Amino acid sequence: MGSSHHLLVFLMFLHYAVGFTYNCVKILPDSSSSIVVEVGKNFTATCHLLEGCAYTSDDIEWRLGNDSIAKQSYHRINETSVSVTINISSDMNAWLKCTAPKESLSYKPKIIYGIFLRAGYPPLKPKNLSCIAVQEDKDISPNLSCSWDPGSRNPLIDTTYTVYANVPGTVLTHKADCKQHLARFCVVNLETFPIHMVLKVWVEVKNALGSERSELQSDSSYFAKPNPPLNVQVLTEDKFPTSLVVTWKHPIDRTILKLSYAIRYRKVTSNVWIEVPESFTRGYIESFRLQSLEPYTQYVVQMRCIGESNSSYWSNWSPSVTERTTEAKPASAPDLWRIIRPTSNSRNVTLIWKAPVKANGKIRFYNLSINQNNEKFESHNITADNLSQMYSMELPAGKMASIEITAYNSAGESPKATLSIPRSDKELPGVKDMSWSVRDEKLQVKWTAVLPLPHPLKLSEYLLEWVKIPQSVHQKELPAGWQRVPKNVTVTTLNAGLEKFKRYNISVYPIYKYQPGHVWHFQPGRPVTRPAYVQQGPPKEGPTVTVTKSKKNSAELTWEETPLDSHQGFIIHYTIFYAIGNTKQWKSETVGPNVHSYVLTDLASETDYVVYVMASTEAGSVKGTDCTFKTMKYGDGEVEVIVVVVCLSFLFLTVFIIMICLRKREVIKKLLWPQVPDPSDSSIAHWSPDFPIKADLPKEDVSVVEVDVFDGKSLCEEDKGVLPLKKDKYLSEEHSSGIGGSSCMSSPRHSVSDSDEGDSGQTTSSTVQYSTVLGSGYKGQTPSHQPPAFARSESTQPLLDCEEHPDHLNESQSRSSYFRRGRELEPGVLAPECDGGSLTFCPVQEEEPSPVAEEPPASALCYMPQKSGYRPQ
């Protein structure tokens, strides 16, 4: 508090503060500009009332900006002075004001006085000061570039940075002002760089709250940075395939700066640099031999330099120079392998190999030797081709083969690689429990070793083989890849760029070795193979489904497995989606990955359906093409049952009708063929007007009726006029006779019977009686002298004209027609015209007259049938 009091007494003599006043009040300290105060510290100001002022110290009030300061921060010094103490913060940039606003003295003018406070920090000391002068042409540049770390704190107020440099003991000091805020870099011009002299450099930082300084002093070479070595070259030597010679030129004269050099190199295929120890390149040299390199290998070489004495700056690295070492004999054997594909009677063996790991040059060709059962020896020189290093041959199943291969480059041959292929029945045991997994997008394979080993075999190593499925059709591409691992390893990662979404067959072979002589022979054991994917994806395409058989309530679906190359993963199941065509209400069925046909059941009959199959892997699914089908209306056997039922029903109906017909044949016969009396049984044969019918007259069986129709003498008189017409009509028209035959007669005429019978009024449509003229002789027979007798028949057949006019019967001397039933007619008299034993009435050829006149027939029957239907009994 004492020091603050002395400060206040001192400040009372300073200038009055700015503001408007009536010369009644002052603030100490006072300044015509802002007052800079340090953040985090206390600041004390005193308000002093001048002599003659009407106010007292009790009337004074302090304000910071627009805020009133608490009375606890006031300190009353005397009747005319009051001080205030405040703590400075980083955002405190405001007016500090002293006022006397007493209301009781309102008649007096109000007084106010203020000063402006600006908060800030003192500067920090610069850290990590460094200065560098780079090489320009053949000298060191006089421009000295210095840099430092100003610290992370912002001073909040104006701060200046200045760099100074001089040679101690001299008057001249070079200076450079840095105009940046929080400057980190500045360049001072030395006019001439002091060679082989001590140079002192420092940087000074100042602001209103204080100043700091950092300095650096050292030999001038400490500040010099040379250029990289010039004209760097790398040379090879034919007889030294493991070394390279590096040469270069000095970038600056040693009188100015004495340098030492550094060399680094690496393989083109590597990112790891190898540096030559500095002790090997120290001194004023311009060449160096790199040794212990690999033959026929490209190396990249770079150089840089630095001042020998107390220098701190290396030059930049020189541009890279690439060179290849010369060739040497291959240091390792080719990597030989085989792929065996069994055939029907033999084995197809494809020998594949890789160039030696330490080829030490470009392989020109390979010498391949094949020995089959010590019987057949082959040797082939095969030109080296990195894309098609393979050879195919046929090996019988019962034979073994020993293969040797040697690689050659321009410097010599490599060690031999040997491989034995045993007989098919002599395979050695394989590994157990082989499995795989994916780690960091690579396949990790694990297996269990075979123990114990069969004597005298020894386990040499394991070989892992991978084959892409399906194999590429590119002829120059190796069909498989492989890698070898030590015999004590049972878990490894395939160092191969396996493609995503492609299937590979991964196989593990134990490689055994045995020594029948002085040379070790190597023979692989039985492989254990698993399919694998380094990454699975959804299938490229879905299966195409077809409907092989559609029934009433079911349908059989089949689909072919999509190409293996489009699976992009393991198919875990197929899902069958189906729906009625117009509803799209899908139903689904899931089947296993090995199922390629399925029968949908519980379908509606005669309905259109849409179906497709979706294939799924662990990574996703893909939909196949749609297929439409329609179920049948009838099921299996239903049509056959319907046909059988209909046929049996028809058969039973037919049998039933036949049985009815047999049982009712008399009724059917009467309906279809009405009963017509037989004229031969008619009583007309015994009837006569003069002789009554006797009951005991014997019946006469009339089977032949002979009527002389076309003789005009035997016809009735009234019919003679129309005879020509009737004759034609009789010959042209056919009528059913009623006796079961056809007739050539004309239409019937009316006939009447005897008037005593009371039938004169009947027509042809009513009952017609037959009349029979009974004669006494026939054709040469002695006629009876009895008078002719007439018999009346109760027949429905109409009478002929001759029956109505019997008096003309004896006058008939012309040709006759005959009707016969049931037997053959006499030649030339009657001819059958209709089937079924019908009677035909036709004219007969006129016979030659006999020298003896024939007698008229003993009897004649004339009738005219009106309706058919009569069948003889």
C-alpha cells in the first residue's frame, strides 16, 4: 500500500486527464492517450478535487464504462481525494470515470473526468532462434534468414520484433525490423557473409509493458547451407554384380566451406532407404563404392553434403539416380509344381513353375527333364515366358515320374528343382481339419499337421494352392497360384491378390522329402481342398425357372443353376415366389442350395400363375425371370373316369334298351309292322254266291297267284281303255304290297263285295274283301266241270278289277304275271326286284304260241295292296 501511495503522489504532478470539467477534478495517473495496463494485475487511480470545488470526497463516484464500481473498492485519502483499485482482465478496454452527481447540489454544475484503459501482456522471450545463409552460385549468400518461436500468447497490444547481427569486436551492427504481428521470420542483410569468422545474432521484442531478447553466436559455417553434390553418377562393373560405384562433384570450393558427404540407396521395389555411415564418406572425396548389393537389381541412389566444422545445415538431397547391378548365376532353384487331372485311362499332368526368387538376372530358358519309371527319359529346353511357364504331359496311372528343372541366365544355371509324382495308388497322407476365414480382406488358412509321419519320410514344408473357379480361358495365364510356408507353420495368410466375388479352391499339400541316395527327393501328400471367397456379394443374375408339368392343383418347377462365375458367393438357399397372375399376392417357399426342382401344391384349378426363383448369398439376393403358367381344369384320371363312366352308361343303356326290345318285341313288331292277313289263309277260297261257306272246308294254302294282267281279254271292260296307261304306271311305280314286297301295280281302285253282305259302300280305304275264283284245272290239267266257286276274304286289301268283274276271268288268254313268296320264281316269269323276299309284279316276255292251246289257270288271285307292313309268317 505504501508504494501505491507514493505512486499517487507522483502522478498528482502529471497532466490533467482528458474530459469535460470545470477545473474542479483530476484523475491520477493521467494521460492524453490510453493507459496500457497488464492483464491480471491491480490498477489504482485517484480522483482529486481541486481547491475551491464545492464537492467533497463523499460526493465522488467511480464508473468503469457504464457500470458503477462497488464502494468496497474505494479508498478515501482525505477530504478532496478518493482512490479506487480494480483487477485488469483481458477484455477490459473502457473508460474509467470519476463523477460527483449529488442531487442536493443540483443547482451546481455536474463534474466528470475519465481516462481510457487498454489491457495487454508483456512480450514473451523468443525461442528456438535459428539463422541460415544458403549457397548462391559459388558463394554463401549475405542474406541471413532468421526464424524463432514467438510463443502462443497474444500480447493484445502493439509489439515489435527486431533482428540484429554483427561480428563481435566490430562496430557495425546489421539490423532488420519485422513488421508482422507476432513475427516469426525476418531476414537481415549482412552485405558480405563473414567466412571463417564468429557471427552473433539476436532478436529483440518490445511493447508498452516490457521487452525480451534471444541471441545466437557461433562460427559463420554454422549458419551456411551448401547446395547438393553436383553431377552424381552411378556406374556398374561387369565382374562385380554385387556393387555399384557412385561419383560426384563438390558444389562449393573448399576454401569457402569444407564439406563432408552422405549417401543413401534403396531398391526400386522398396521404400526403405539404407544410408552409408558418415565415417565412410568423411573427407574431401568424389567417389564411393556401394557393396553387398543383389545382382541384377535396380537401385536408387541419392547424396547430400554438410560443412565439416560445427555445421548444422545439410544440403538438400540430390536428384535420384537409378541403376541396375549386373547379372550373376541364379542363386535359387525354380519353384516347380504340378496340377493333376485324372482321365479315363491316364492322368493329365500340367507342370507349372515360377522363376527363381534369386534369379540374379533375366532367365533365358529352362531345361526340363522327365523320367518315367526309369524307362522313358525326356529333356526339353523351354524359352522363358512369365505368362506361360508350363508343360503338359500324359502319365499312366500305374507309373511314377521324376521331374527336374533348371533355369539359365546369361551368367549360368541355377540349382535344380525336383518333384516326384507317385502312382495313383501310392498317395501320401494329407493334413487334417483344414479351414479358412477372412481377415483384413485376405484369406487366412488353418490346418492340423499329420502326425506321426510315415518312415522314412520327413516333412519339408507346406504348399498352399489356389485355383480360380471357373478357370480362365486365357491360354497364357497360369491355371493356379501357390505359396510355400515352413513346416512349423499351420496358420498363414495367402499373399495373393485374390479377386472379390470370385470362387477359389484352396488346397493344402504337405511336402515330404526323402533321401534314397545323395539327393533329396520331394513328394507332395494328398491335398485337402475347400472352396472359398475373399469377399461375397449378391449374385449377378437369378435362375430361370420353367414349368415342366402343370396339373389341376400342383405344378412342377425346375431351374438350372446359374453359371458359377455369376454366383459371387455361396448360394445359401433358393426362394420360390408365386402368385395368381392378377392379384400379385405373393407366396413363397424356401429350398436348399442343392435343390433345383420343386412341386407347388394347393393351387387353384384352371388359374393363371406367375412364378420366379430368387437366389440368395450371405451378401444379398437377386430375382430371376418371371414365368407364367396355367393349372389344368381336370386332374389326373378325371377325364378317363368321365369317359369310362359315359361309356359304361351308354353300354348299360344300350343293353337295357335291347332287353326291353326283346321283352316287348311283339308290341314293337305290331307298332312298326302292322299285322296284314295272309291271302293264303283267306276264306275267299271257299266262298261263292251260289255255295255258302261251309265251316269244314279245308283251307287252301295259296302260295302262287297268277294273274293275267296285260291281256286285254281277261281284263274288265272298263279297264281296257286305260290299259296302256296302267301298264306304264304299273311298270314305273313301286308300292309296298302289304305282303312284304314291292309292287309294280298302279294305285288301287274301289272294289265292292256282294250286295248281300252289305259292304257295297266301302272304299279302298276301308276293309276290302278278296275274291278267289276256284277253277277246275290249270295249264293242261283236266278242268272240273263244276261251276266256279267264289270265296270272300275278310282282308283289308283292295280288290282288283278282275275280282269286281269275274265274268272276264275266263276271257284272259294273254301273258300272265306271277307273285311268289318264299321261293324262287320260274325262269322268265317273275324276277326279284327288292330285298327281303319281296314280291314283284312285272310283265312277262311273250312266249311262243304252243300248238296246243293252254287252258286257263285253274285259279287266279287278283289283289291290290293299299298299305305296307305285311310280313309273311
